[in-house]
Amino acid sequence: MHALLSFLPRPEGGTTRVPREWVEASDWFVLFTLGTLLFLLGAFAMWGWLIWRRGARPEPHVKLLMELEEEEEKRERQARTAAPHEERESRAPWEKSPDWWKKPES
């Protein structure tokens, strides 16, 4: 590393003085950049929290719609499982089931 420093030009009077205005401007730039970064991180954190909260606790009207949809799916499942029983009831007493020739499973 020291070998590379020997190629850099050196001022004759030592290090050059940087005007105070430049240092102050660079300090403000760093502070502004950090502030912007922290603001954006906070905004994304708030956005993520809102999305999580809406998924975990939906609003009442959305919750009602979800419950109605679940009830409808439950009725459809019950109708599918009850369909063979209804078929038996709709047949006349002398008719056999379509799979009468199969052996009953025991």
C-alpha cells in the first residue's frame, strides 16, 4: 500500500487546506443522504406492516364476504357428498342401484 502512495502527488507545504464551506457542504450532503435513506426504510417498513395488518385482520365487510364464500363452499361440498343419497331416494323402490353387481366392501 505504501508503494502506491509514493506515486500520488504531494503538495509542497504538506496537506492542502480544504475550505470550511466545502467541509460543511459535504457534512450536510451526508446527513441529507442518511436522512433520505432512513425515511425510505421507514416508509417501506410502514407499508409492509400495513399489508400484514390488512391480511391478518381484514375490515368487517371483507371478513363478511370471506365468511359467505366459506359457507357457500361448505354447502357445495355437502351437496357433492349428499348427491348419492338423494339419488337413492329419487329411484323407485323396485329399481336397483347402478352398481348392484359389485360385491359390497366389508
